[in-house]
Amino acid sequence: MEVMKLAEVAAVLADNSRATMCLALIDGRAWTVTELAHAARVAPSTASEHVRTLADAGFVRTLKQGRHRYIRLAGPNIADLIERLANHAGPEPPRGLRASVRARRLAQARTCYDHLAGRLGVALRDGMLTRGLLTDRDGLTITPQGRNTLTELGVELPTTRRALLRDCLDWTERREHLAGALPAAILHRALTANWLTRDPHRAITVNDNAWPALERLGLTRDTPTQTLNPAATN
């Protein structure tokens, strides 16, 4: 039975269009079918069929808001599965200058569903461990100092059944970045405070006003986390 289920899951992502849609949805936002069709370069009718397959397999869920219908990943566990498969497959070689610049920006700083990834995500993990905000002695946990610092920075410490902290292997850096409810709360605070800016392709730009907060999390301006100038992708 497990073999059949594994084969069925593999079949869902065996289609290039569905795999492309899942990679697009890993940014954590809700997409319309038309937007997914554009990302996968297929007709909207074909995209609707793919979305139905993904929904039947439990990969995505549909949200209705008025006359509009939005698609998003079913949850962090699905995002984690897709990220791990992407890590196993390795990055696709960029084709053309624009794709190369975009790939470099994603490697430097990006979102992985609802948390930070790329060099910025890896540096955040390293910085918080170095500052004593986290400890990995008996599994990855937040310290009292870490709780105080995050509270002072306006990060709402989550109280959910979801794992607070776990390591997630970064597919471009081949090192761990932070995943779980706490890193999601950190990203949410950083975006709402305009410390970080996210573009439509998941790339993250570190804004100048972010550094007082980032330095308290163990990052410095010398840390190679800044993305390229967004204008360079135009």
C-alpha cells in the first residue's frame, strides 16, 4: 500500500507543468489559475485540470473570495516536501541574462513558503546561534534571551501545534536555514515592518532600515545577504 501511495504522489509531480506550479506556490501566497497558467506556460483550461489533480492529491487547497478563486499550497508540510525534492533535483541552469540574475537573487535571499531561505536564511540561523538566541545542544530550541530579543523586536511568538523550530536544508546553499512557526513569525514581522521586501519571484531585498533589527539577530552589514538591485532584473 505504501508503494502505491508513493507512486501516486510521484505521479502528481512527474508532470512538468504541475511541478512548475508547485514551485511557484512555494512562495506562500495565493495564486489565481490564470497566474499559474502563465507561470507554467499552459492554457488556463489546462491549468485548471492540473489544479484539480493537485487538489485531489492534497497538494493544494482552493480559497474563494467573492467571484475570485485562489490556489495555495495545502500547508507547510507540502511546502517542505517540494523544497526537499527541489533540493534533491538541484537548481536548473539559468537560460539567458535575466534568468541568471534572478537565480542569483534567489540564491542570495528568498522566501521558502513562509520563512527565509538562501544566504540570508542560512546567515540568520548562524547569527541567532552565535548570539545565543537559539541553541542546538539538545535539538534546535529558542533560549530565554532569544524570546526577550524577539519580543522587543515586535515578533509575536507563535502558540500553535506546528513545530516552533526545525532545520530545513537549503537547496542552493546546501546548509540549513530555519523553518517552523517561529521563523515564519520573524519573516512576517520583517515584511510588515518593511525591513525586507519580497518581489513576485520570491527574491528578498534587505532594506537599509532593517539593520538595527538584523544586527540584534546576529547579522552584520558585512554578511553577504544583500540581493542585487531589483532594477537589474528589468
